[in-house]
Amino acid sequence: MARSHSLLLPLAALVFLGQRAFIAPRTPGLRSSDARHLGALRAGGNSVSTGLTWPSPEAEAKLREVDGIKLYPTHAWTDQMKPIVPASKDIGATPVVIGVAADSGCGKSTFLRRILGALGTEVSEGHTAIGDMMTVVCLDDYHTNDRAGRKATGLTALDARENDFALMGAQIEALKKGKAVYKPIYNHDSGFKDPPELLQPNKVMVFEGLHPIYDEKARSQLDLGIYIDIVNDVKFAWKVQRDVQERGWTEQQVRDDINKRLPDFSKYVDPQKANADVILRYEPSDQGLPYLKVKLIQKKGGAFPMITLKKDLTLKGSKPGATLKMYDQDWYGNDVTVVEMDGEIDMDNMEAQLKEIESNI
């Protein structure tokens, strides 16, 4: 992955986040109201389907190319729109580019909301979350087809063939060079592809979604790659909370959806954790769910400022309590240091226990 000389400020925030990654709620689903503050208003104005599916003769007839980049008409480009354009101003430094990868409904929005909170940045309303120093791009925007198009192709959004990695990599590279881009929009409310939006570079550019570390071109632009790794038992518990409450699904529907997505998840999403600099892994606690065992897995020699423990800790005061420890291991052929917390801190004594943890880091 690329390295940037300007990592200090955003990585200081990520260290802050790393220290508190363990203090996650038992089921950290993001409420709809919270999601709109992060991904802001995912539904644009009048959302209208292009009526196109890629590949098809109708879509191929409208395909055009600009500066070597294919503009698939399923992205709802206007006739004169270019994928890369000059920025409105020089931000004065090379943007720091961070990728956050995970399956859907696995805490990416919660994690990024905490980063925004750590930075104290204000976020403007709009499809993409844009703060005064940080922009968070949802990579669902690079789905080649809309919801109806994927139904026609029979492919899931996890499948690499349903994602425009060529455009994604080119636009991430352009933003890192200080250029602006017209980025596609995937409208989660309507399921359509809305016309692209003009996106300016920012000091920190975060790309979150299913595949930020999958494609070599996009991966090569990252200063830091983060993978949120949720084992199936925890994923089921979290998705039940989100989908039963927000979508009216039954638990069996949630389980069926996870199982249906599992082959593509295993093929296209999960392998990214081997190339990530940092992995946040959530497992059931040794004391069973709903308690968690959370691991901060840090690649040695990576971009992430290593978080270590001075000594192992045992925190008491409430059931189940918590234990913290550190150890080295091999992770997909990489030497890593793991900081692990099993259990839950005493929420009635949270401030004191957080200070105890921080003093030991």
C-alpha cells in the first residue's frame, strides 16, 4: 500500500479509535437516524432508473470513453460529464487515503462515526459525508448496475463483476493527486443509480465498503487498509438487530440472507483481510454471547501506529468483567501483534476503567 508523509493527524485519531474499539456495544447496529448523519442523505432528489443493465446491447450502444476510462451508462452520466476534472482549490497536501472493508451491516458506519467524532469534524448533508477535513465515500456507489440490473444479471453486489473497479481505482488515484471527480451515486432508498456528484479532494479521504482492498489499483493508493472481521455468530446477532428492527425481517430471513451471500463473501470480500494493515475482529466471548472477544490485529511494520499493552489486565466490577492481553501470531503469512479484550467493562465504572486501560497502553 502507498505511504503518505501526512499520516500523523488522522492516525492519531485512529489510535484513539483503536483504544476504544473494545468498548463496543453488544449489538452495535447503526440507527437509521445515525446513518443519515454519516452517509448523509443517500436518497437524492428525483431518483429515476436508467432502465439499463450492463452488459446488454442497449447499454453497450451508449458506452463512451473519456481519457481511457470507460463510462458505463448504468452510472447515469450526463452527456458532457467527465470522470476526472480539476479541483476547485489546492488543499495544500497530499490527501491521506484510508480504506475500510467489511460485509454490509458489520459496523463500518459505527466505526467511521467514531472516527468523525474523534476528529471533531462537522459533516455537511448530502449523499457523501463531507467534513472540514475528512470525506467518507461509500463504495456501493461503484456498483455497475442498480438493484434491478443485478436482479437481471443474477449476480450479487459482492461479486467483483458487479463493481466498476477501473473507475474506482482511477478516481481514488485522482483524488489523491488533488483532482476532483464526478463520482457515481448508488441510491440505497430507491435502488437506482442517480447522476454522479462532483467530489473535491479533502485532507483525509476514507473509502468504506465491500471492496476497498480487493482491487490492486485501488489498494495501491491506500495509506492504510482496515478490515472489520465479524465471525458468523456475531454477524448473525448484529444483522438480526438491524434487519428485524429496520426491515421487518424474521430471524430465519436474516439467516437465509447471510447463507445466500456467504459464497460471494468468502470469494470476494473476506480475502481482503490478508492485505489489511489493521483488522478489528469480533468473536463471541469465551463466556458466550452477547459478550464479545474483540481483537485489534496489527501488521508489524505497517502504517498503523502500533498499540501495545504494558501488561495484561483484568477488569472487575460487573458480569462478565473483562480481560486484556497482548500476543504475537501469524496472520495469513504476516507477522502481527494482537491486543485482545474478552468480556465487557463495568459500565457503571466506565470512566475509571477506561483510564486504567489507557494508562496501560
